[in-house]
Amino acid sequence: MSKFEFTELAEHGFSTLNDKEKGSLILEKWGLGAMKVRTFSFTGQLPTVFDPTDFLMQFFTTKGVSMFGVESIEYETLTTNVTGRTYWKKLWSGPTKLVRDVPNHPIQKCMDKKINSIWVSDLLQTALVDDESEEYEVFTENDRKELIFYIMKALVLGGEICQYEDNWDTYEPIVISLYRDVVGQSVVKNTSGAVSIVARSFLIKKVNDTEVCTDERSFYLVVVDTIGKKVRVMNFMASI
């Protein structure tokens, strides 16, 4: 078993949040002011066969990482296959169009409705939370396992008090910017120039058998930048 040591960095290094305009949208307009971001460096050699449970347990039991003793965790492994804008074309190119295929990509509106304690007012929000809707099927099961999906979902749903955007083109560059922040240096090119992301990403679901995220707006993401040897944490707990 590999032994790792983790040290929290004084600067989280999220350039998106340090940007005045982008940070204002995320933390103020979209209501995610309570979102916590932290970055840790780590020492120790990552084994060829990576054991996520062992790594995450060593991380969470490091002094200062968690406010309480962690004895067990449950998590979902996320993928980082998205390396270009093709992922977003489904928003306007399929039979169910969440946004219009015109400049700025206006998001299609709908009647206000409450889904699982969340008020939604457009088809993109509906696709994220209403699993009985046609819009939900725009994102496949594999789409929903992507790290970038959770980042997009966090920004589009926002916090309890959120001023939603009318156009997809306002969200997209900020989603991509945050995605780049969390994967860090773990972006590689092969000899043909194709890009891949080798970061390991996880959605934390339970700690000590207790649900971490109690509604659709809450998230706890842990991303291991395997090349930069950093662990980045993004989490937001919505008040219901």
C-alpha cells in the first residue's frame, strides 16, 4: 500500500474564482457564495493500479481535511473524457432542444415548476433534475458520469438564491474554465496531437454512512491531478 502525505496550499489556485467577473457570477449572482474550494499537494508515488478507496481514505483522515473523524466513505468515480465543445452540441442539435441554435444560444423557457424542492424555469434546468421529463434524456447515463456535467449542473442550478442566465453562452466559458482549474496539469497529448485528461475525479456520496449531498444542488467533488500531484476539492451544501 502506497503512503501519501497531504498539505493544504494557502492559495487554492482556481483562476476562475480569482477572476473578478467570473467570480462575481458564480459566488454572487448564481448564489454559490458558500461553495468551498481547497487545494492540497501530496507526496508519494501513485501506483500503476490506482486504489481510489485507499487514496481517498488517506486523504480524508489527514488532519485538517475533515472537521470530524472519517471511518468510511462512499463515492462515485467520474470520467474526464470531455476535451472539446462537441459535448455541448446535444443542447441544440437533438430532437429535444434545450437551447436555440442561434447566436448566444438562448435557453428555452418553461412554466415555473418545483422538482425535488428546486424551482426550475427553463428546459436546461429541467433536463438536470426532472428524470420523468423528455428533456432529461438529452444527457445519457455516460454524459451524467462526466466531471464537467457536475460542474455545469452546479452553475446552472446555482444556490438557494440564484439569478439564472437566459443564454447558454454565458455559462459555457465559465464551466470550461472551472473544469480546467480542477484537472490542473493532468492534460496530455499523444504523438498524433489528440488530447486526453488523466485526472481522477470522484463524487463523494456518503461519509460514515451519512448522505453528504441532500439535494440536487449540493455536491462534493474531489479531483486528483495525477501529473501536478494536487488534490482539488469543490463542495457546496445547499440549505433546504
